[in-house]
Amino acid sequence: MVERSVNPADRRQVLVALTPQAEAFRRRLHALRRAQLRTALDRLAPEERPVFLRSLEALVAALRQDPQTLAAEELASPEPAQTTGT
């Protein structure tokens, strides 16, 4: 699935590349995942899409945050109030 070769500019480095068969498989898998996502997103009602997009942007921003910063913020913030099911 991968081919290894020595970097001609720096023989200490090993270069790793996908074989043509592995690259073809990667392209097919990528296309399949895109089709799955498109199908899932097409099921959202037009009025739901902006809400989904904002939620997704918030999730991406949180995941990009430094884990140390996130942990410090969690420790600094007061615990959320417990809600009851009533």
C-alpha cells in the first residue's frame, strides 16, 4: 500500500508514498464519504441548515482550541446549574 524511498537530497530521510493502487482506493473512499455527507446534509430542511452550520463552526472552533487552554477554562468556570426533568 506504500512505497518507501530515500530522499536524494538527504539520504537520512525515508520518503513514504501511496502506491497507485492505494491512491486509487483513497480516491474512491473519499468520493464515497463525500456522497454520504451530501446525502445526510440534503436531508436537512432549508431552515435547519444555518443552525447546523453555526453548530458545526462552534464544534470546529472548540476542537481547534489548545487542550491546555480548554482545561484551564473548564476549571475556572463555575459548575453549570443542575436541571431537573420537571
